[in-house]
Amino acid sequence: MEIIIRNFDNQPIYEQIANQIKAMILSGQLSPGDALPSIRALARDLKISVITTKRAYDELEAEGFLSTVAGKGSFVAEKDLRLVREGQLRQLEAHLEQARALAARCGLSLQETLDMARLIFEEELQ
Amino acid sequence: MNAIELSHVNKAFGDFSIQDLSLTVPEGTICGLIGENGAGKSTTIRLLMHALRADSGNLSVLGIDVNAPEFLAVKQDVGVVLDEAYFPEVMDAVQVGKIMASTYTRWDAAQYAGFLDRFQLPRKKQFKDYSRGMTMKLAIAVALSHAPRLLVLDEATAGLDTIVRNEILELFRDFVSQPNHSILISSHILSDLEKLCDYIAFLHQGKLVVSEEKDRLLERYGLFSGTAEQFAALRAEAVAGVEHLAYGGVRALVRRAAAPAALSLEKPTIEDIILFLVKGEKAA
């Protein structure tokens, strides 16, 4: 399991952890029932605060990605990933709709908007 | 349970006073106590160890009131490193170990010997010939070798070089990775505390100015750098501290929640936040 904390990232540390674990679950790198490191162990290994680590786990638990069994630790929850994906696709659609409206307001054509999107995608790849 | 609890503590001596200090360190966490020289860090720690008596207020350590008779037993569970040396001058590390073995019921001689090796402390050198760094290392070795549940460290990394300091921070991290182990550490090396702590408590002229989860503190603020014109566009409630630079530049500590989302802000350090907050107070 790979988690990279970027200290100069403006994204809060707990979000960085939660998002990376979420991505591993969604991509199938982590499967339902897999044990996650304990909060203390993860905090120690990443050299970050236990409270922040707990916040990341709490968020994942609230969203149904993790379940914590007292005395045993945290596990990847049995979750219908199709539903999660479905939800994310709906979110993406909503964002794209917003982008379309903004593009219209700025007088950008479809081609110009797509060019901009391509630039953003390529930047991410580098 | 809270490892440390201070509630409305007051202590005055001469022209200095601790005023209405309330602070808790939950079990299992590390709290960094920061503040300039004379802010009251060492006084707070001495009050907690009952080396000083508070004028008013309540203090408890590991759930026991410092005035209670049972507090003596609590000291077995607390590893303390103070900023001044306190071993007899003519003793060497081996003799210190022998004394500690009769002081602490859970003294671990093998662990102590391990720390002496790890810190490369000579066994036969008398304490009066110790350097500042060696003194701190010996004090830390003693504090960690009697199976404490709480470490109380006053400037424990002062006088040590970066590499040794990092090694010691690593020991402290190992310590709190055990369940229910907690640390209160004071330091004026803010970067050390930023790396280590869960909570930051900032004392200024005897008063607690900030007491907060470290990462939330870092998330709340951003650093703005720009022109006076760009700065003027910020809402007043977004600005927590400001510094006008030469050549028209402005640097400011900005509350992210009140700033426009598109505004590009740098991530501050604890030091940035503290400096701006103190300066802001002086200007007010």
C-alpha cells in the first residue's frame, strides 16, 4: 500500500490520506475485508499526527469505505463499488455541466473548451 | 482520559504571572508547548510536576490531582526532562543508572544500557564534564528507561544538532505509538514541534493564546503575498496578520474560510502563524 503525503500541497493531510485510500479501493488495489494499518501505526510510519490519521479514517468510515471493529482494527468495507462509481459519474456530469455554462458565458466554443480540458489532462499526466 | 489537565491555573511571582491557564492533553497524543523565552513554558511544567505550587486552579497528571497524596506514585509513570542538568557532578552514567534503579520500581537496566550505546554516551565520564548535548541525551535515556506512560519534556532537544534531534524525535514517535502514551514537550524550535505534535499550545506573556490541533491550525490559514492593491481587495475578516514590505509588497496571514477560493495562498508553517498572530496583537 502506497500513500504519499505532500507537505506543500494545499490539500489538508487528512484529505490526502482519505483520497488515496479511496482511490486504492475504487481501483481494486484494496479489496473488501483487507485490513488497514492501525491509526497509530499509520501515523507513526507517515510521521503525521494521530488525530489527523483518525480524521481520515473517520471520513472513510462515514462514507462507507471502511468499517472499524473495536479491538481488531479497520477493514475495507463490503461496499457496492458500482454505486460509488455511479455517484462519481453523476458528480462528473454535474461539473461538466457547470463548465459548459461557464464556457458559454465566456463565449468559448466547444473546441476551445476541449483544448483547455486537454491541457489540464496533460498537465496531470506529467 | 486526559494525560494532563490544567484548569484556570494562576501563578504570580514578581512581575511575571501565569493567568487563567486551561489546557488539556488527551491520552495518546503529543502536545507542543511553544512561546518565547519568559512566556511561562517552564513555569507551567514546574507547576505540573508540583515543583511549584499554583496560587489557584486545578492541575492533574494521569488523572491524579497534583496536590493529592497519591501524586507521588504518579511520578513513577512520568518521564521528565527539564532544561537544566540535575545529576550530581561527580557521578558517571553507570552510577546514575544505579540510583535510578533504586528510585523507579520499573527501571529497565538493559534498556538504559541500550540508550547509552545508542547515544554513544561514555560510561565512566563524570557528569561535570558532560557537554549540553550529552546532558540532554542522558536525561532522555533516564526518562525513557523506567516505563513511563507520559513524557514531560522541557526544551529536551535544545543544544542538540539536527541529526541527533531527528533521532530523538523518532524515539518520541516510537513512544507514542504504544497505546495510552502521551507527551507534553516545550521547545522554541518550532519546526521540531511541527513535525512531531498533534496539538500546539502557544503561551504569550503568561497567557494561552492558541491551543489547537496542529493540522487544523495549518489548514485554517494561508500566506498571501502580493501588491498593496491586491491586499486591499481582501475582506477585513480574512486578514489575521499583515506585514508591509519594501517595494510595495504585502505579506499577510489569511483565514482561508473568509478568503476567495480562487486566491492563491501558500501553506504556512507554525512559525509563520505564530509570528503573524503575535505581531497582530502588538499592532492592536
